Amino acid sequence: MNGSIGRRGVLSGMGLLFLGACSKVADTKIGGSMLDSAEKWHRKIHRSLSDRMALAREYTKADISPNFRGNGSRTVDTPEYAAAIETGFADWRLEVRGLVDHPMSLSLDNIRRLPQRTQITRHDCVEGWSAIGEWTGPQLSTILEAAGVQDSAKFVVFRCADTLAGSRYYESVDMVDAYHPQTIVAHALNGEPLPVKNGAPLRMRIERQLGYKHAKYLTAIELVDSLEDIGDGEGGYWEDRSGYQWYAGI
């Protein structure tokens, strides 16, 4: 597998993926604010795809923030999650399902045994704060390659254990961000197991997007061809409710 992009033919198909992602944004209720003129639309269509694959800045250990705050859900308020904490998440499973040839159920040990990437990056929250942390975990592309992503898959949906206002949190990205080399399934922060407040035992790191895209308390990765029938069809918990942009690139 190529170290930067593993999916067969993803480079040749990246233009179509990008067009599909932009179409998704344009069709949502927030499309008008994001793509409110033909000029803006064409700028997005013709923007160099290399910009989407460029690496986010990585920092040194000296830059790590003394406290990486929790935000949004800071725990999962269920007996099952409390029991999982007590066992060190020994029975936690990450399901890989949907449009894949080989559905999988991965334990934390499985995930730790995969090739790992460690990166020190800045987390930018839509609320205006930032923090720098060192994240470790396998690249999402490694997991997708093992699962065998089908050609009809256009989006990756991240399912979570936490609930806000009675609804399960979820997020999604297109295949370009899914195969970005800095998109990882993180199980460690600053060299230690991921703290509960930061999404233990697993969370996504989507380093080229704002913090609400970095789904915490991860339980499943689902490959789909459309987002229309998931939640309210906007591609994420906050996108469904607050008009947040589905593509939150930084």
C-alpha cells in the first residue's frame, strides 16, 4: 500500500470524489452560505486537489499544550461505558461495515497492532480555542484497505457512543479526507491512553478540518454511497442541528 494514499485508483478518481463532496455541500440547507455564487463554486471545483492532500502543520514536543481540554461530550453517561472504563476498554469493539468486502470487528489490541502514526498537531475548535497534542493511531487508510472498500463508497460515516440532546453523535468525511495520511484512528494522546474527556478509547483525527469533525467515543466506521438517509441528511450531528458546514476545512 502506498504510504500516502492506499485505495486502488483513488488518485485517478479524486477529481470525481471532490466533485461529489462539493455537490453534497451545495445541496444542503447551508449550501447557499458556502457556495453563494457561481464564482465561488468554480473556485472550489478548480482548486488544486493537492491542497486537499497537503499535510497539516506538525509541531514539536515542546509545543504540546499543558492541558488538552475536553469539549462537547466529556464522557458517555451509560452503565456500559462506565463498565468499559473499569476494564480498560478490554471489550471495546470498532466495527467496520457498509460498502466493504470484508466487514470487521476490531479490538483495541487489534488496532494497536496495526502500523502506527504519531503526529503532533493543532486542534482548532469552531468556538475559537486551539490546543496542540500528540496523537497516535493507525491511519484510517490502513483499516479501509484491510476492509476492501467498494467502488460505490463515497463517504465514511463515524458512529459514536456519546449522546447529545437524545441523539447519537456522528460525523462523516469524503474519500479524499478518509485517505489523507494524517487521518488516523487515535487511541493515545501525548503518549498515554486517550483520556475519557478526549474521547476514550478511540477518536478520529481529521487534521485538515475543524474539531467537531473529529468524532470521539468511536464505535463504528461505515462506508456509504450517500448521506441523505443518515440523521437529517447533512452529514453530521452539528451540521444537522446548527448549520455547521459539512466540509470544515482549515
